[in-house]
Amino acid sequence: MNRPQTIQIFLPDGSPRSVKIAEITNRVVKAVLVPRNKLDYISTRNELNNVGIYFLFGESADKAKPIVYIGEAEDCLDRLKQHNRTKEFWNYAVVMVSKINAFTKSHAKYLEHIAVDQAKESNRFETENLTAPSKPFVTESMEADLLDSFDTIKILLSTLGFPVFDKIGKEQTTSKELLFLNGRNIKAEGDLIDDGFVVFKGSQAKKETVPSCHEYLINLRQKLLLNEIIIERNENYEFLQDYVFNSPSTAGGVVLGRSTNGWTKWKNKEGKTLDELKRK
């Protein structure tokens, strides 16, 4: 269960679009968000000259989901500088370090292992890690502490706008919240969530688009096909996995193959529209 928490975000250069340092005041982990063009600035500070794990975030024109790469380092700043020279896709880095310099190499490798594993399980982002890092040996008591630290990492990442570990499956939705969109020979299920609208695995979408369909929807449907998020199934498309759209209307447009008002098309089992449920 989620519980109320206080998170402090410090802007070291005063800009809300620049470096952010976030922490839950009574926890030992802090997060440092660094836009790629601020590497020179963060190099003048000492937060990242430390053992920790890091996340690189970006997008690709041929990927339907945002991309994350997860790693660990004894000197996170030095590793980010290496990735600045060798990795193209990323725009932001988020580095997790200990406020009391308590992380060791073993701590970082364990956190990297569990982070990659859970990122692949939640499937919210395209994970760039080609291989899953092996689990290092840690004592039982150390593992308990690190799992607590990982809980903090998940909260801080979501707070900074990167919900890598937030689960979105149908099992997270109550039957009261489940929404339906029915068209001719198709049926889709979804839910309005904190950062968009999720269409659930098994939902159907029309194979053909209308002549007036917006180019954005056509391109998005092509991305979903290329990334095998939807596949051809008989006369329709079918979602092979849960997928988060930026709005109910975009979700409805992809399902129906035409521009649509998702707020009136998505309805609960009683027939009430999303607009009636959430905006009236």
C-alpha cells in the first residue's frame, strides 16, 4: 500500500529544468537527475564522485516505448562521461548514491541486478541492457537493507518522472475501474492511470484505418507493429502486452483506426463514460 511521504528536491543552480537532487529526508539514498547538457556543471560538484547505480533515459524514432539503460559504477560521474562519448540515445541520467557514503561495489552490483530484473518485469520502458547482470553474494541482513534502499529508488524515480518500476497490468485495476471500448468486431480494455491511459494485453484494434486518420495515429500503429506490441490476429490486431498511451483519445484512436474522443468512447461496465466518471 502507498503511504504519504515527503520528498525534498533541491535545485543547485536554481533552474527547475536543470540538475535536481531528490531525497526522502529520513532515508539514506538520494537521486541526482542530470540533463545530458549539464555534465560539465555536475562535474563541478561532488555528488556523483561516488559508488552507485545510474539510469540513462531517452527515446528512439523506431521504438514505441521510452528507453532505459541501467548500470553501476564506483565513480558514477566518470561512467556518465564515458557514456556521453559512446551512447547516443540518452537525454537524462538519474544517479542513485548513498547520502552517508555507505554503498560498496557489492551494494551497487546487487541494486543493478534487481533494477534490471524488475525493469524487464514491469516492461514500462525498453531496457537497453543486453544481458541481465548476475546477482552478487550479499548477506541476508545486507539484502534486507538493500531492498529497503531499492524501495526508495523506485519512489524517487517515479517522482522525477521516470516510472520504470510502476506495474500497470490488469491485475492492478479493480473491476470498478476497468474501462471498455467496443467497436465492430473488436473489444478493448483499459484504465486511466497517473501518467496516461493503459490498454491491456489481449485488447483488439481495427486493422484498417479510415482515410481521414491522422498521420500521428498511423505512425504510432506502425511503431506498435514493428515493436510487436500489437500483432495481426485474424481480421484484427491484438495487443501482446499492456501499453501506456499519453491520453484516452490516443488510445481510442489506435484501437479504432481513426481520430476519436476517448473521454466519451471509453466506458465502464455500467455504460458510464470516462468523462462522466472523472470530469463531471
